[in-house]
Amino acid sequence: MTANQHDDRQGRRDDVATFDLVTVRRFADLAVEALGAAREEVDALNVYPVPDGDTGTNMFLTVEAAREALLARLEEQPDDLRGAIRAYAHGALLGARGNSGVILSQLVGALVRRIGRAGPGDRSAAVFADGMRLAVDAAYDAVGTPVEGTILTVARAAAQAAAVAVEEPGARLGDVVHAAARASREALGHTPEQLPVLARAGVVDAGGRGLCVVLAAMESAVTGEHTVAPLHVLGSPHLPVAALPTGDLTADGPAYEVMYLLAADDAAVPALRAELAPLGDSLVVVGGDGLWNVHVHVDDVGAAIEAGIRAGTPRRVEVVHFAEQVERARAGRAGRAGDDGPRGRTVLALALGPGLAALFREAGAEVLEVTTTRRPTSADLLRAVLDCPAEEVVVLPNHAGTVAVAEAAAHEAAQRGRRVVVVPTRAQVQGIAALAVHEPGRSLDNDVVHMTDAARGARHGALTVATEPAMTTAGPCSPGDVLGAVQGDFVIVGEDLFEVATGVLERLLGTGGELVTLVAGAEAGDLAQACEHWVGHAHPGVDVMVLAGGQEHYPLLVSVE
């Protein structure tokens, strides 16, 4: 479906309306999801200004912090669009990480603030185009010495395309967002022509690639389209980023990355920029209204912090020594390649409900309990990982949407010297299967291979009950309808729990199976026992195990191994 077709289906809404809360919320979710999926790719592209392999992680953490701030605001004021938008921009500013994350926070912040100022008679297409212009101006102003061939170049191309598209007769929001996203991808392909270090490495700019992902998320939120961009490593798909001594890893380059939040009057910021500029490079100062995020690469850490003290009150000061960071990355790769013996290992499992938490604990895992309404952030997972009493930690996220969050937390933990591996379990029952074959006496790599194989071998399904009208992959549903899912996709819409449950089981067992695991929810009644009896008659010879999970909103979780 094209953007124009999508807009035609919506009638003339985009001719006069501004962005609504549903669209903003959808964008916040899609940006986190898309950057989570692209995180490792963007990390691999990271060769400028420092080849430390964390641009994707930093951009992911930035949009994740923004979404968490938006959700927190919506819990207090569910219908406050402007308040939610302000919270999103503020969250991005507070959570911005690294050079590209800080610039992204400025771009996104300026854009969503313009959306928040829109009046009831403003065309959303014009609001978006103007917001892109303001975002690019703000980003260029925030950077001490703008460099072309970076995220800035990609953002400017997107803004220019939006400005042209909005002047077309009958242009609507979907058209303008689509033009911006397409132009960003085209500009990204030209970044190696503008920045020689990218051409030598055979990659496009990492920050620019991350911005393309964010704009594609905006395009999906507005139009319903889903654009999949190719992997942007022009040479080898396994880029040895830490082996490329460029920019700030040369002998003459700054040795440290310094970041801090700064409470300061806006009038003090020009002098701060002037004082920080000669100390090093990659200077970015973003924010406003008395709160700023400061990022700079320097040799003299003290001087950079003292400049902040003269301007206001620095807090959350972070200092990274580039050489140590890259050495940790090298050591991590070497460790993964080797087969060293056990160093003390813990499995951290995310559990949905007290019964599942007890099951994981009985199997020897550390547990982080979660709910269906609020999933953990990477900060939550990082704290849980660092609290684990072992040098090696295996994380079982047990939810498709939490895998990328867990991987970002693992990356952060690795920067602090912990060895963390994520087994990409996408359902609670996959976590049970993985933990069943865990053997701490094996090497970490060997243990993870066995756990991953067990998880992949567990086909999973679930039952839930619809709470609102919706269109699912199995057709429309109404409140009270029973929904049956297989491998994360809805396949049945029905009225009876038992009938839908047996339908899910039949699909899972259609390709064979030796063991069925049934995890009963908090309000399942005797559903699990009835399904156990059904399997015994319909599929004799298949073993059945019934567990009390106690999870809310899911009367039954199922796996077939």
C-alpha cells in the first residue's frame, strides 16, 4: 500500500489535523523496535569519529529513554498530547548517549516540539516539514564543528526533501514523511564520498544509518508502510571496527569521551561552547530551558568538567577512556572465540508471573519479574545483570520485544567488564526449555549453544482474551474474544477457551512433537488439565507436562518440543 493510498483510506484527515497521540505513541514504539533490530548492524558501521562499536547501542538507548518518559507521562495524564511530546523530548535529552545519541536527541526533540506547538488548523504535512527544518538547524547549531558525511548530512537531505514534497499540490503527511525517509536513505549511500574514513572502511556512516532507521519508523507510524533497508557494510559483513585506528584513536587524537548533564542558564551556553571547543573535538551541546546535555572528546577531562562548573551545575558525569573501551571490545571477541572454562555463571530469566518466577528459581536461575503492561528497560536489565553473583551471565529475555533490550544491556555490561550473553528466547516456554539444558560445567560458549538450540526447538503458542476491537492476522476481534497465537502471530479468533486452545495445540503438533508443556495462567481454571486430557486422546505417545505459571492475561502458554 502506498502512502497516498493509505491517506486516501483515512479520508482528508491529514489535510487539517496535527499528529495525534496514537501516532506519536506508535512512533515511539516502532523507533525502539527498529533500532533494537538494527543495533548490531549500526554498531558494526561505527568507524567515525571513534571506532568503538557502540553507535547503534547509544541511539537505541536514547529512543528507549524517550519512550519510557512518554509512557510515564501517559500513566499520569493519558490524554495529554502536548505533555507526552514534551516528556518524549525531555527523556531523549536525559537518556542521550554518545555523539550520535546526543545529536539524535536534538533532532527528535526539535521535531516533536514543533509537532506539540501545532494548532488545530495546521496541516500536519506542513508541521512535519517545518519540524524537520528546525531539527536540522538545531543539530547543526549544537555541533561545535559540523562534519559532512555524517548524521547531520543525512538529516539535512531528509529535511530538504520534506520541504520540496510539502509544496506539491495536495501533499499530505504520508507523502512528506515518505519523501524524507527516502531521501535519508539516498543521502546515506553517498556518505563514503564525503568522509574518506568511511570509504576506506567500506561502510556508510553509522549515525546516518541510525537516523534512517528512525525516519523509517516514523514512516511506518504514519503510513503503515514497512521499509526494510539493506545491511550497509560495503565490504566485509564482519567489520573489524576496533582494528581501524582513525580519528580519535590516532596518536594525536583525544583520549577521553566526557559527557554530563548541565543545569545552566541558556545564556551561559555560548561561552561554554567557546571554552570547550579548543579542548578537543566532537563537541555537541544540546538542550534548552535550563537543562543541557554536553558531549566532547578531550585529553584534559578536568578542564572539560571545570568548564561545566563555571557555566552551571554538572551532574551524571561520565568519562570513557577510548583505548580501554576498544581493548575491552577486543578482549570480549577473543573471549567469545576461545573455550575457557567456567568462571562462575548465572542465568538471569525474565519471568511473567509468580508461578513462572518460582519455576525459574527452582531451576537455579536469578529472576527478574515482569508484567504484561510494563516491560523492563535496558537500565533495569543492566542493574539486574550487575547484581548477578557471577562473572558470566546468560540472559533469557523470554519475550520477543525484550530481546533487543537485553542485548543493549549486555553491551553496556560488557563495557563494565562483565561477560554477558543473551539467548534470544521469545517466549516464557522457550526460556523453560533453554534452562532445562543449562549446564554450568560446560564452557560458556558450549552452554549457550545448547540453550539456544533447545529454545529454538520449542515451538510456542499462547491464549489471551481481547480487551478492545482490533484487526489481527486471524481476522477482526471484539472484546471478550479468545485469541490463539502460534510463534507470536494470532492464528485463531474464537469464543471458547478450550476450543481455541486445542486449535493452537493442533497447529503446533501438526509437524510432530514429543513433549507438550502447558503453563496455566492465574485465571485458567482447569483449562490446562482439559488440554492435557485432549492431547492424550488426540496424540497418544506425546508426553504432557502441566506447570502453574500464574501469569496474568494469558490463560495458557504452550510449547511443543
